[in-house]
Amino acid sequence: MKITFENILELLYKEIPEYHEKSNKYFDVDPFIQAGLFGKFLREKIDEGTHDEGFYKRAYGFLNKMVEFGDESIEDILSTEIFIGMYTYDERYLLYSKQYLSMKAHRLMKENINLWKRGNNQ
């Protein structure tokens, strides 16, 4: 199934119901904002020290699906709202990403981070 701007929120909520329970429904019309909030939700789970392997496999599995089956708008969402957020907040988020992301998704994440670093002279 192709993941598009139009169906991403429905798929996200289906795959990660615990996020949907806590998500801000006010932003249900904007996949960019919800994706950013999902990235924040994932970072908070890591910060809490949550050791729920099943959750991480599902959450990062969804990111892998976004890379594998997403159209160009989904790659934009991943790049700007999730991957860069993982990098800019704390290096340990990258360790989780390396552990759970597919090689293709991890490569895309690293490319985005390197591009962001060059653009910000880091």
C-alpha cells in the first residue's frame, strides 16, 4: 500500500494506537504537525526509559514503511519533522534509530542530517 499525504494519519493511528490516544486531535488535518508530534512522542518514550521492544519495533517499523512505501510528500515529512528532530535533540535518539531502522531508512536519515549540518555550518 502506498503511503501518501492523504492516508498517513489513518495508517499512523492504526499502527501506533497509543500515540493516537495521546495525540492532539486539533492537528488531525495536518500530517506535518502530527508527524512532528509523533517524533516527539517517540523521543519521550526513549526519555522515559521505556523498554517496550514491541513498541519500538512498531514505531520504527512504521518509519521504515514510510521510507519504503511513501511518496515524495512522505519523504519530506520524514526528513523535516522526524529525522532532523531526532538529530537536533540528542545523540541517543540516533542510537535507537540505528538499531531499529532499516538500512534504507537509516541511510536516508543520515543523508538528511548531513544536509542539515552543511546548511547550518556544523
